[in-house]
Amino acid sequence: MALDPWIRTHQRLGAKILSAAPASQTMTGTVAEWERWTGLAFPESGDYVIPDGLSLLRINRSADEGVYQEPNVWMQHV
């Protein structure tokens, strides 16, 4: 049985895990946008923990870009 409560819920309903999708959703924005969206400051390039994030936000100051890739799990209900 999985540790994640949502995955467990689907498993109880008969779903089977098909595969992991480590970057199923990708969100990009400027550094200023990410600072506004998160309420945090990103003074240098690197990986940051953001509120309610499932993964790290990667900030690249020289490119003025933040990239957040969120994982997912594909499941099939039979």
C-alpha cells in the first residue's frame, strides 16, 4: 500500500499504479513573478522550497527564470 493518502484512496477503489511521471506539470515564470506568487525572495540562483510545493523551485537569475516541475503518478481504474 502506498504512503500517499490520495494514492491509497485510489488503490482502495481498485486502481493500479502504472508509472511515475517525475515532471508531469511544468510551470515557468520570471524571478519577479515567482517572488510575487510565493511571497519569497530568491536572491541567487539555486533550488528553493516553496509553500505547498511537492518539489523544488529552480531559480536561474542570469536567465531571469524560475522553473517548477511537479511529479505525478499515473493510475488505472479497472
